[in-house]
Amino acid sequence: RVLWSEGLLMAPQHLQCADAFHEGALQARLDAVEPLNWGVISAALDDQALNREQVSLSRFEGIMPDGTLLAIGPGHPELPPARPLDQHFPINQQTLDVFLAVPLEREGRPNADDVRGKGARYFVDTRSVHDRYGAAAAHSVQVANRNVVLLFGDEPREGFTSIKVFEIVRTDAGGLALSDPYIPPCVRISASPFLMSGLRRLLSAMSTRRAALGRARRERGDASVEYNAADVTRYLLLNAVNTYLPVVNHLVDSEDFSPRRTYLLLTQLAGQLSTFSADFDPLSIPKFKYTDLRDTFESLFAVLMSLLHASVKEHFVAVTLEARADGMHLGEFKDNRLFECGEFLLGVRAKLSDGEVGTQLPRLSKIASWQDINALLASAVPGAPVEVTYTPPAQVPVRAGTTYFRVKIDNQFWRNVMVERKLAVYLPSPFTASDTQIELYGVLGGRQ
């Protein structure tokens, strides 16, 4: 801190020391609150220049590791000049690192030069500045612009504060492109399209998993949901997914979280999901590496997707039947687990009351294989008979408004269905195809 006193003969060094003190104090406070307070906010290269094998920065906004704030774009005096790649990216090399750098201040040597690119931290420029608060004429003011440069991975970076902003790769066609998976150290996750894309994929997978788990819940007529002992694992997994679904949705919508906060939230999700995996140790979750965010998040996304898709073992197999206008409902047995089922039920939703569905469907329906159904329609035989049940097996997800029927399988009609792997259910009036949905449930390990 400069010791100011009355009558002090001021020199440039006094103001330089004052600036250095306040900037250092501010940076020390920021470091204490958030050590990783530097990184890219947004950055872009000129694609056309890259096609000509040149690296030309279009824009950059971010904070350098020493606290230097940069916000440069087209026409900005600090925008670094383009650089050719030919001497730094031989044909047998697959990737090239590109750094944005600014020379550090050096004690005992001039840190400003009249000519850009001489290695000093600043280059001098003269600007015409208007009086902001009065009517005085414009005045020429010398300013110190940061000597921002582009450096390649094979060049020394001692004496610079730098960030690896881009990674250039050779394409299969022999051209050059930016590496999509590369994530630079960044202040906000919006700086990385790859990171945002990964979060959107995770959000989609979580939504799909939530819907699948939700469909397996048992409902009651009062619009509430009930769980039995067989549903405990499913309930806990659904609880974990539902807890973090709005969190991930907010990450995607806001785009302003830091990578470290994003990592902490995602690792909490991974920790909860690891409860349902017998062979995953939550301590093996990838470590956070700020200077290698690609490895951090690529591995973390892979872990999350694996844990998310680790199935809670269902004890039933469902087949949705497609309705035709003539009252025929058809389904195919594509899942081989159906042949491990010893009990089958039909779940039927219709515009009729539950009582009407329960009494009329066993009397009016005809159930057989696709090959047998046409002959069955011309006879008085019902095919595979069914009987209504108001206490479906615990393995079957009970839906409010759905009536359940046990299929009697000890008959030739059902045996033909299993051989042909195709089921047909015919429902005449008062059932209408447009208002009737039928689903077949096979209970794994059910009674034979």
C-alpha cells in the first residue's frame, strides 16, 4: 500500500503501486472465495480461416489465470493476429492445442512497448477520448492494450498467463476441425457445447427413465399411488430420479453454473443411483480436474448413463395391443421373457363402467392367435377364456380406470398363441376400438 502524505512529490510509480495493491487485494479475496475463478466465458474461431489452415480468433470473453479480464471481438485492438498452422501441425499429428496467452508483468523491465508483439505485457495505443461530463474538446490519451497472442502446444509458455481454449483435430477427410469433446477451463458451462449437449442427453434419459418407472406404479381409484414390498426398489430409484430431474433441467435452462458446481450436483445424482448397482463403488466416480474437464465429464456422463439404465428388475412383461377399426386388437410377442411367464392378464380401459367391462368382456370377447381368430369369429367358441379379477398380482402395475382379467392358459387356443407369438382379441359393441385400450401382462415366475 502506498503511504500517501501531504506534500508528497508524486511519480508514476506511486500510482502503479496503488493499482497493483488494489488489484492484488481484489484477486486475493476472489481466490479465497472461489479458487477456480478463471476460465472461458465464450470463445470462437473463424471457420473459414481454419479451412485455410490458419487459426484466427473471432471472439473471446473470459478471465485469465492471473485475473486478467478479456472481452475481445471483431475490430477490437487486443484481438490477436491470425497464425498459420503449417509449422506446428505436421501431417502425422492428429491434434493440436491452441492457447490464448498474455505476457506476465516483469519486475525491473518495461511492461509496455510502442510495438505490438515485442514480448511486453502491453502495447501502447493512442485514442481520442471525449469529455464525458463536459463540453471540452476530445483529447488524445495513451492507453495500454494487453498484448494478447495465440500460442500452439509445441511453443513455450513460460512468462505467459494462458488458457488452452481450443483443440484442433484432423478429420477423416483430411481437413481441420475443432474437437467437439474438448472442454476448456470455463467460468460457465455455456462455454462448452459438448458439456451442454451431454446435460441435455442426460435430461432426456432421466425423463425417459422416470416415465418408465412411473408406468410401473400401482394406482388407486382416488388418484393416489400405492407401493407394496415388491415396489420398494422401484420407488427409491424413482425418488432419486425425480429429486434430480428439476436440478438437471435447471442446469440446461440456465447455462450459467460453473463446471465445479455442475460436477458436484451430478456426482450427488451418481451417488444416489449407485445404491441400485451392486458392482459400482461411488468412490470410483471420476475426480474433478479443472484443466481436463473433458475427461471429467465424459467419464461422469458415461457413469450416469450406465447407472440410469441399470434396470430395476421387473417381474412382469407388458405387450400393448394395437386396435383396428373393426374391433380387433393385435399384439406380437417380441420379448422372449414372455415364455418364462406362468400367468397372463389383460388390462382393459374403455368408456364403459368398470362393472360393465367386468361382466361383458368375458362374455363377448374372442381371444386366439392371429391364425385362429377368423375361424373363431364364425363360431360360438370364445377362444381362450378370461375371468375378471379385482386383485391382480402384486407384480402387475395397477392403473385406476383399468379392469383386469386373468387369461386361462390351459387350452389349445392359448398354446397356439404362444407358438405363433401373435395375439388377437376381438371386442364387439358396446366396446369401440377408438375408446378401448388393451395391454397384456405376463407375470414372470407366476403360477403355472
